[in-house]
Amino acid sequence: MSALTHFDAQGQAHMVDVSAKAATHRVAVASGRIEMQPATLSLIEAGTSKKGDVLGIARIAGIMAAKRTGDLIPLCHPLALTRITVDFDSTNIYERGTVGIFCTATVETIGVTGVEMEALTAVQIALLTIYDMCKAADRGMAIQDVRLIEKHGGKSGSFVSS
């Protein structure tokens, strides 16, 4: 395992110097899910939530969050993102018989540092937005398994989760 990069020789937190790195095309994909009662999923799919189009608003929230990651995570670099997608899928039934919504975010840039944090932030905020919009109907919703699925570009190359 390599050393933690956000600490200097004295153990103080610092922003990593990326000025000598080459700009490359970088992509990251993250995913997660929110579990809920079947009636809550029905409200979302029918578009009858009192707060409106839950998934449409959650998609915009995820996109906005990816763009603001450098403001939210203290040592992240602010990035000029070239593409952000946030997609939802509610067609799967989970192994434990629960229902819910899967979220996948893909973030791209051409730059000197990766976009993993932006993809992870997009997923988390999109799922939190679903929770916020539906909590009146179901306070027992649970956000699960948010993780990096893959990343490409940069000196460290590609990573694909197994």
C-alpha cells in the first residue's frame, strides 16, 4: 500500500501538488443504492411525490454536487469537468427481497488529477436527495454500498472493482 498523499513529511495535512502531472483524459464511475419500502418506490415511479419529480431533482443534485466537490471535500482540487451523468435504475430486486433505486454517476475531465471523488460525491448527494424528498413517506430508507466502480486515466492507470 502506498503512503497517504495528503500529508507532508511532518504529518500535516496539505493539498497534493499536481503541477508536474500530465493532463490526461480521466473517467470515474461510482454507484450506490437506496433501499425503501415498496410503497415509497411506487410513489417515486408514479411521479406522485408531493415534492415533484424525485429522480429528476436527484439527478440535478448529483450533477451540481460533482461540480462542487472541491468546495465540499477540504483537500480536493477544484476541477473543470467535461461530462457528468447520473443515472437511476429501480428495476432490480435485491437479494434480501428489498426494493429501491440504484444510482450510477460517471464523471470525466481532461486534467492533472482524477475524478473519483466527484463521482462518489454525485452518487451520495443524489441518494440523499431521494431520501430528503421521500422521508415523509419512509424514514427507514437506507443508503447502501456507495463505492468506486472504475477509474481510468492518469499515472496510476485503470482500476476496475471486482
